[in-house]
Amino acid sequence: MKIIIVLVLLGSTAKADIYLHNPRGSNNRLDEAGRERNNANRLFDSQNNDRGGYNVGNLYYYAGSKLMIEWTNQHSCMNPKSHCEIVLQYMCSSMVRDGSTTSTIPDNPTQCTDYDCNTDLRYGMHENYDYYKNCRSRQRNTGLFTADQKLKADRARFTRQNPTGTRRGYECPEERDYYPYWHPTPWRDIAVMTNDATKCDYYLTESENVKGRWFCDIPRETLANSKNIEIPNNKDDCDAFRYPKNDVNGVKGTWKQAPSHSLEAPVCIENQFSRDNHLGNGLGGYPLNFNWTVPDLPHPSCALRIRYNVSTADYEAWDDVDASNNKGNHQNAAGLDVTKRQGFATRPEGEQRGYIFKNNPQVQLFKDAGKLKLQLAINTAQFGRTFQDRSHVFSIEKAPGYLNDKVVQNVNVRGKRGNIVQVYPAVEYDFIPNTLELMVDQYVHFQWTGSNTNPQNNDGQGRAGTDRSNVVLQRAQIYPEGSGVAYVVNEKHGHWGRSYPEMVRNTTLLDLSQEDIINLATLRNRQFGGEMSELDDAGTYYDLGPRKVTKAGVYHYLSTRNNNFSNRSQKGRIIVTVAEIKESNIGWNGGNVTLKEGSNVYIGRGAFERRVSLRLERWDREEGIERMQTDATKAPDDNFISDFYQLSPEGVLVVEGKNVDMEFRVQPGSFDDVAVYRTTSRGSTWTKIDANVDNGFAKFQTSEGGVFVAIGYTRAGVIAGAVIGALIGVALIAVATFFYSRKNPQSFSGFKRTFAGRV
Ligand SMILES: *[C@@H]1O[C@H](CO)[C@@H](O)[C@H](O)[C@H]1NC(C)=O
Ligand SMILES: *[C@@H]1O[C@H](CO)[C@@H](O)[C@H](O)[C@H]1NC(C)=O
Ligand SMILES: *[C@@H]1O[C@H](CO)[C@@H](O)[C@H](O)[C@H]1NC(C)=O
Ligand SMILES: *[C@@H]1O[C@H](CO)[C@@H](O)[C@H](O)[C@H]1NC(C)=O
Ligand SMILES: *[C@@H]1O[C@H](CO)[C@@H](O)[C@H](O)[C@H]1NC(C)=O
Ligand SMILES: *[C@@H]1O[C@H](CO)[C@@H](O)[C@H](O)[C@H]1NC(C)=O
């Protein structure tokens, strides 16, 4: 008897794969009251579970503002279990709309009002009709690897993943499955995240943002009036094109280059780590996310798109595999050879044992164990597969003049009504970003939306089926916590652990006006004036508008309606600092972190072996002294000729033999010598680093993060150094007792000895 054990190599039949949570991903949902979406083909091909998606998500974002894009993906990224690419894009067009019916927009103009589906507002639409029609009639790229899938025709609507050419909205299946795509598209690239950062050069130069796309231009009337036309996808066929076919006087095609989108190249960086079979948090306890600076291209109707592409490691999907590996191809009737990597002496030997690239092959693992074969769950249409989600329509608005050059951070509400099981694979409510750091004088923009048609039996407070949120400061901490923080940077307002709000009259939430505080709590500027204890009579949409934060502090807030201790929580935190802070994700490709006042950390290509969230903080002299005095260092303030700079993470950052370049401003003045010292925020050891002073900047190299400060010496200072040194410990004594003869600070760079000691 044959025993079959199914090994699931890839969750290819389980449909649950990428879900956009902020901005809310539709997953093709419109406003369905059921748990499942009505129509998986409405706008695009997600290949996700029917339960995913949010009903409503229309917000506006100011040009230049920061928006945290958050998602969950199921089959891992930055993880050897799959090769993963995440592509973030957006498009704007006056025709982009959510529509008012869950039916798919028709493919036949006679089914649309005025015979024009582009303008039939009942139907949701992203890409437009002409775009799809062109794709439907266009030659497909026959150089692509299609495995043993039988594509119905050689047109761009048939692909390995969609061999029958199922239509979803007006999306072009070939474009959906391949990136960067070779034909013009309306999609502007935001970011590409990859497991292989060496691919970034390719993405950055091939992005349609910076590079135009060639196409065969055929007059619209010809396309409109002719059936079964085949639009060439290459120059030769385009030059030879005639309509009617073979009619020398027929309509011609013109091979043309459509201009690029004329935008900056997208961000390209390593993916964040995520595990497989998991739709939750990545490392660090938050879902995967990307902070997007909303472009300065205002438009009333835009849509955001995220694609998630997982490729197997069973063959070199990116390098070796193309049409010559297709089954039935005249060069290779047997298809892709998967025996190569298995160590079989010959291909036939491997294939006899079942190592064949086809659906659900049965492999004979043990030569001697009778006829036992194990079946592998392989689907060649999905072995290497792309998932997708898209937002509802949002708008980009021109920022008013007073926001020019200001940092504006969007704070929104993600999630939907229900308990964790009822909402899955969507998420429960949360503020996003959940913890936000802002500097004094930056802006926060509270805004959210929701639905009135969630499933009626989903748990939650207030009227069944409805989403509402509000923001109130939590009450202060009652009991002590932890062992005490060395330096209390900011006054703390409210505490995560409290379910009671602070009394309004004492609230200093972000130092907002009393009116704003009441609005955020009661949605007073958005309600219809009825029963409001659970905000039922407010609208689903709320907007406070951008507000300047003026008072440093740590503010903890919650939503009184949705927070339900021991069942669900909706709490957020905003940390307002005086110190200047800049964070940047930098990977193998390198990059810069630059503060406004000119200090800069520069990481060359190859210095980092993985993606690092690098953070540079500037504490002014007084704050730096205060912070560092909390340990034993007791550094003297009269020698410091710069602010303090903290580069985190504080440990070793680079691969062996590499450094990062750092520079920061030093006080003007004539010093006989200048030195940079490094310590850590909790350390008591100061290490001297060779530095160069140039143009008012101390420049040096370091392999580690830490706290850095410059010290200037004059000869008098050097002589008096013994006295100061007694205060500051061995390291600085060593420096101070050293005799400096050089007058020119630049020459100090030649000084090679380092001094370190414990205080
Ligand atoms: C997905 O990966 C395959 C390689 O497996 C590549 O050919 C394709 O262009 C990628 N598509 C997207 C949308 O990233
Ligand atoms: C995006 O910004 C938020 C809020 O400032 C921060 O917590 C988060 O770490 C940032 N994400 C990334 C990937 O840098
Ligand atoms: C808190 O949540 C539980 C579980 O969903 C629910 O039974 C209870 O009614 C909620 N509390 C309020 C005040 O609605
Ligand atoms: C709270 O408000 C009351 C009334 O305005 C005031 O008397 C009291 O001092 C305030 N308390 C704090 C801690 O600010
Ligand atoms: C949490 O939910 C349970 C029922 O699931 C309910 O009995 C309890 O009262 C809820 N807690 C609160 C604070 O409402
Ligand atoms: C980073 O900074 C260095 C030195 O200031 C500069 O030469 C370089 O162009 C910067 N690179 C980027 C990507 O900003």
C-alpha cells in the first residue's frame, strides 16, 4: 500500500498573505457588512484571504508629511525560508475611485453608462480601461519562465500565475507579476525592499520613476474598432505592424518611448525580518512598516499599492530561469531541471526518483525503502508568487504656507471593530504610529476614519458594527516603576497602565489648546449632537488638522470608547523632545543621517552587513552635561566645544575593517588642540578618537555608536589640565598632561595615541 505524506513547502493554497493596515488596505472590499469580501476580482488580484481588508479608508495627507505605512505578510521576509521582495507604489488620477458597487468594472463599454467605463462612477477603478485593453491585446513577454503552465494565449493577460487570464479590475496580469515592468504603467515607485541589497542598483536605475518605457503606439481608433488585434511588445514587430494585417497601406505602429515619471528613484533597502506562518509583529514588537514622506504632488484621488513577492530557493528564480526552462519548449521538452541541486549523477536518475518540477510530484527519498513515495505540495503556478493589497482612495493636499519646511507627522487609527479572532487577518484598533517621537515645533496631524458596516456581532463598545475613536490623556502613574531611569529627559504625562483619563482641566496633552483637547476627546467638531457617551453620534471620520507641539514631555493617551482592559486596548504615546533626533534605516548600500545643523554620519557601501535603524541625537551642551553627569564621569563643562551627539545603536556597527564617517559642528575659537571623545550613554569610560577640524566641523571615523563630544585645549588649558583632570578621571588626565606643541588644530589629526581609562 502506498503511503502518501504531504509536505507543505509553501502555504500556496492557504490564502492569507499580505495585508495593508495603514493606510487601510481594501483587499478588494468596499463596504461589505459580512466577514468575507464580496468580490475578490473587484480592482486587483490580491491572492489574499477573503476575510482580509477594511471597509473604508479615505483620508488626506499633506504633501511632505510623514505617513507610517504598515502591513503584515505571511510567508516571511529577510529570512532564508523565502526570497522576498516588497514593492510599494502609488498612483493618482482623476479617474481613481472606490466606486459604489462591489461588482467588477465591465470589460465591455456597452455595459457602462454612456458606453464609457472610465467615467462610470458606480464601479471602482484604479488603472483605466485603455490600459487594460492594451494589456489584453498586447504580446506577452515570451522570454518568461512559465514552468509547465499552459498559458491560453501569448498575450500579456496570461502569466504563469494566471494562465487562464482571469481579469481583476483593469489590472494587467503581466505587470502585476513582474517588477520592474517593461511597459508604461501609471504606478510611481515609493520603495523596493529586498533580501538582496545588491539588487538595489538595478531597481534604482530601472524604476519607471527615472526611466521611460518603450511601447508600440497604435492609434486609439484602430484599437477601439478592431477585434483580435495583437499589439507588439518589441520594436521589430511594431515596425512591421499593419492593420489590417499585411495591408501595406494599413495603419502603422510607432515604437515610442513614454517618458519616465520624472521622480526621484525609489528607496531601496533590505527587508525587515519576519517569520513564516505569521501575520503579526516583526522584530521589535511592531508590524512591518515603512515611513513614507508624502510627495509634493497634490492630487485628490490616489491609491497606494503593496506587492509581496516570494520566490523559492529551489531554483535561481532571478538569474538562471527563463523560457528555455519551460516544459515543452523545443530546447527543453522536460522543463526545469531540479535534479541539479540534489546531487544526482544524471538528470534521468533524479527524475526517476520524482525530482521533477511539476504539480505535486511524488519523490522516492529512500532507494531501498520499497516503493514509498512522499508527495510534495508544489504548485508551479504559485512556486514563486506575488501577493498584493491596495488602499482605498486617499488624497494628497498642498500643505498650507505655515507648514513649509516643517515636519508634519500623521497619526491615524488602524484596525477595525471586533476581537482579535473576529477581525483576523485584519487587526484590532491601535493608534499609528503607536509611539511617535517629535521635536518641539514639529506638527502632529490626528485624523482617522472607520466604517458603520462592520459585522454586527463583532465585539466592541458603542453601537454594533461601528468604528469610532477618540484621544484623551491617561491618568498619571500611581506606583513606581523599574529601578529608576538615570536621566529623566522629559516630563511624563499619563501612564500606559491607566484606564482612567486625566481630568480635562489639568490636561496638558501636547500643550494643545483646551478646545483641541475637548475636540479630540468628544469629537465635538464632528458629531451630530446625540448620545455620545460611547461616541455613537459622531461621524466615522475625524480630523483635528495639523497642530504644533510646543511642550516637551511624554504623553500617554487612550481611546475611551475602544479601550477595554483585559479585552482590548487602544493606547498611544507621543514623546516630544527638545533634542534634535534623526532616524534612518541604512543597509549594505550605505547612506547618510544628517541633522539640520549640519552634523552628519556617512556610511559607505558595504560598511553595514545588514539593515540598521540608525539614530542620531543632538543634545545641546547643557543637556549633554546634565545627562552624562548622572554617572561617574563628571566631565568638565568648560572644555566642551561642541554639543553632545548620540549615535545609536551604541555597539559595534560595521563589518570588520570598516568605519563610518562622522562630523559635527564645533564652537569657533582658537584652540591649540581639539579632541573627540566617545563614551556610551551609560558608560564611564571616555575614549579619545583621532579627529580633524575643518571648516568648523570635527571630522572623524568610528566603528561604534555611542556619545561623542569635542574638547578644545589651549596651552593654558593644558597646563591647568591637571586640576580639571582630577575631576574628570583618568582618560582626560592623560590627555591634559600630554604636552601639545601644535597650534593648528588640523595638524591634530596626525595624533595617533588613544587614551582610555575608567573613572
Ligand atoms: C517576483 O519574483 C520573480 C522571480 O521569482 C521576478 O521575476 C518578478 O519580476 C518579481 N515580481 C515582482 C512583482 O516583484
Ligand atoms: C517609522 O516611524 C515610527 C514613528 O516615528 C517609528 O516608530 C518606526 O520605527 C519607523 N519605522 C521605520 C521602519 O523606521
Ligand atoms: C468590553 O469587552 C467585552 C468583550 O468584548 C464586552 O463583553 C463588554 O461589553 C465590553 N465593555 C463595554 C463597556 O462595552
Ligand atoms: C489641576 O487643576 C486645578 C483647577 O484648575 C488646579 O487647582 C490644580 O492646581 C491643578 N493641578 C495640577 C497638578 O496642575
Ligand atoms: C471583558 O470581556 C468579558 C467578556 O468577554 C466581560 O465579562 C468583561 O466585563 C470585560 N471587561 C470589561 C472591563 O468590560
Ligand atoms: C552623505 O554625506 C557625504 C558627506 O557629507 C556626501 O558627500 C554624500 O553625498 C552624502 N550622501 C548622501 C546619499 O546623502
